[in-house]
Amino acid sequence: MDTKQAIFEHVKTALVDKFEVPAEAVCLEATLYEDLDLDSIDAVDLIITLQDYTKKKIQPESFKQVRTIQDLIEATQQLMDNS
């Protein structure tokens, strides 16, 4: 499986299971705050979930520009590639 696809599936599962986001709402273009109605605490929880998934320490600054699911996947992929 393509790494980006694996990341997407993990993020989608986390959003649906932990944040009660409707599965049909999770797409690459979906914005985290507007479309998926996450708040800053949810964002921190999502970063912790991704840390567990990647086994990497994530600096919150590296996710400051993340606005969409696509951005989140790109940032996670970059984190995994840089190690």
C-alpha cells in the first residue's frame, strides 16, 4: 500500500473513531477546522495519534500550516521521510 494511502486510512479511522467525524466527510480536500469541526485540542490529540502511528516526535510548529487532510498527510509523509 502506498504510504500516503496508509496515512490517509489511519487518519480517517482516527477521525471517525476518536473525533466522531462522519466517514463520508473525510476526504483529501476537507479542512480540519471548518469542514470537520475540529478545535485546537482535537488538533493536539490528532498530532499525538500521528506520533503513535509514526513513532516520531512531532513538533507542533511543523503542523502550523496544516489546514486540510491532504496537508496533514503531506506533513506526516515528510516527517516519516526525514528520519
